[in-house]
Amino acid sequence: MNNQLYDVIHRRRDVRGQFTGEPVPDEVLHRVLSAAHAAPSVGLSQPWDFLVVRDVRLRGAFHDHVQHERATFAATLDGEAAQRFARIKIDGVLESTLSVVVTYDADRGGPAVLGRHAIADAGLYSVCLAIQNLWLAATAERLGVGWVSFYREPFVQDLLGIPTGIRPVAWLCLGPVTHLEETPDLERHGWRRRRPLAAVLHHDRWGAHPA
Amino acid sequence: MNNQLYDVIHRRRDVRGQFTGEPVPDEVLHRVLSAAHAAPSVGLSQPWDFLVVRDVRLRGAFHDHVQHERATFAATLDGEAAQRFARIKIDGVLESTLSVVVTYDADRGGPAVLGRHAIADAGLYSVCLAIQNLWLAATAERLGVGWVSFYREPFVQDLLGIPTGIRPVAWLCLGPVTHLEETPDLERHGWRRRRPLAAVLHHDRWGAHPA
């Protein structure tokens, strides 16, 4: 009975190169965004917004910005890492059908957001829970999602007219894909390997690892 | 085919009062934590750790701290809000079977974490994606999860021996429940109502809402 959920969780990939650009039916997009909107949030503040970006000029301008930030990061790498990075595609902004930009409004539900007085970032956490719901729903709908994080937040705010005080949290590329890779891109390209679960498990206190 | 995923996403609740304290089989906990560990992460950094806290003294000390923070928050509320808040249970730390504390290690995968040079919080975002995987997997396993956020991070670090530089992100209560409520607790108690999806949707640019 739980097979589908686990299947989706483990099949889900961060997609860069497999987008086809085919249309996403409105009802599918609605199911995916409704899943995101059903996420838990601190004090039921639901502090997220979703900008569905289809405009090719907006996506083109963002893509140019991403390429600039790619060069900025590449310049920090030494020889071997630089060579590995050169092989890695970091975004599918132009090839994917559309983008969903997810933002955080710290004022929503205020001034007294239940559960946020001691942890200022709790609202930001809520937005990320919505993003993971979106990602899993899209995977179940046989769509790919790619989270692009090579950008400066003020650039995206300016590009999309996002008001001061609202923070862009994610630029997600979305759309049909030829397939999902079995192994994450960064592992396939030798950038980094996944760790076993046991390495990050502790019993009661930090450092008490299972036998 | 996607019904189970959507069912889980929409049935999921933030549980406070319905924990039974019954055992969680090891293989179930392993599936739930494996689901968390399968989350996407910036630069494949997997910057999370999971502390499975069963020790009753540790949970009791945390519960006392939560009560203190509850009083701190209550003191900021005016008459009507204070009355509403008084009816709301904010944690099930003692009644639930166990807790899972999720942390963030900003150094993991460094110094050059691919995708984090422009957005320092991207690693924190990854941890939250893992938390939502955990939450959905637990829901599918007919367990409840309650995210408690009435605490100060240094208290939890000290209580569980979490090293400096590792940040607690979530204290999650976990275990079998009598049932999941259909309506979120905060809505049932009149604290706040959920907004419709249409209120948070924008087309291309901020403020361009669907017709």
C-alpha cells in the first residue's frame, strides 16, 4: 500500500538534461501546486507564493544570469574540480516547459506566528516543505523538476517584480522528461557520492551511532 | 496510480494530541528515515543528521523547556488571542513513542558546495526537504508526526550534545496515533484558516493572478 509513495521518493531526481518541453496539462499543474499548498506550515501561516513562469524572455534572462553565476563558481575551483564541474549541466531553464518560482513572505500570519517566536527561520522551513510536496507530486505525474540555485536573490526579485520583503526561495524547472536517471547527476559525474544512512543516524545523543 | 501519494499529502497532519505511545517497529522507522535520507540536497551535500531520541529523561527535559517557551509566547498575546492559544496543545513529546531531531551541518560537502555559493541558506533548505519526506513516509506508515518549534536552539544543542556549528532544525514527535484529524488543529481551534490556492498563484510576474 505504501509502495507508490516510496517508489516516488526514491525515483525522484533533480533534473537538468532530460526535459522535453512538451506541454503540462492545466489539471496536472493544478494537482501539483495543490500538493505544494497542502504542506504543513508554522502557525498555519502558509507563507509561500508560487509564480508560474512561462514567458520565454523572462526565462531567457534568468538563464543568462545563471550562466554568469556558473562562471563565478567555476572561478573558485582548482584544476580537477574545475574539470569535473565543466561536464555538469546546472539548469534546464530553457528546455523545460515552465518554471515555478517559490517565495517566502515573513509577514504572512503575523505579527504573532504561533511557533515562530523562538525560531525566526521556521517560516522559511515551511516554504521548503511545500517545495518537496511539489517535487514528489510532479514525480508521480511523470514530470521532472530541477532546482536551480545559481542565482542572486535580488536579480530574481527584480526580474519578476517581487516586492521588497518577499524572498525568492527556489527557482524550479518543471515539465515532461524523457526519463529520470537512476543515479543523481553529481554522482554520475564523479562530483560526490551519496553517504549511507547509518553515517547520519544517532541514538539519543549526538555521536551515539547504531552498532 | 498517483492516488496514494496525493492521499498521503492531503491526509498528513501536524499531530499534537493523538499519539498512543505504542512501539514503532525498527523496520518501519528504517523505511521512514531512509525516505528522509533520499531527499534532494544542494551539491549532493546531504547535510542532515537524525537523532532518534527515546530516552524519557531527555524528552522530559525538552518538554519542560517547551512549556517555558509556551509561556514566553503566551505573554506576547492580547486577551482574545491568549484565550484561543490557551486551548491549543503545542506538543506531544511525552505521549509520542519517540522523537527525531534533525540537524544541519553547513560544513558537509564543503568547502565548494555546488549550488550554494550564491545562496547561503540552500543547505538549510535541503534539510527541510528531508523532513517532508520523513513526514509523508510516516503518514503512509500510519504514524503521526508533530513538529515542535517552541524551543531555543542552544538548549537542544546542549541537551543532546550537538557540536558547535551543527544546527538543530526540527524536533519531530513520531509514533502511532489514534487517528489523524481532517482539519488542522489551528483551524479547528479558530487560530487561523487555510487560504485558497488561487490567493498564492501568480502568472509570470508577481501580482498577475489567474482570472
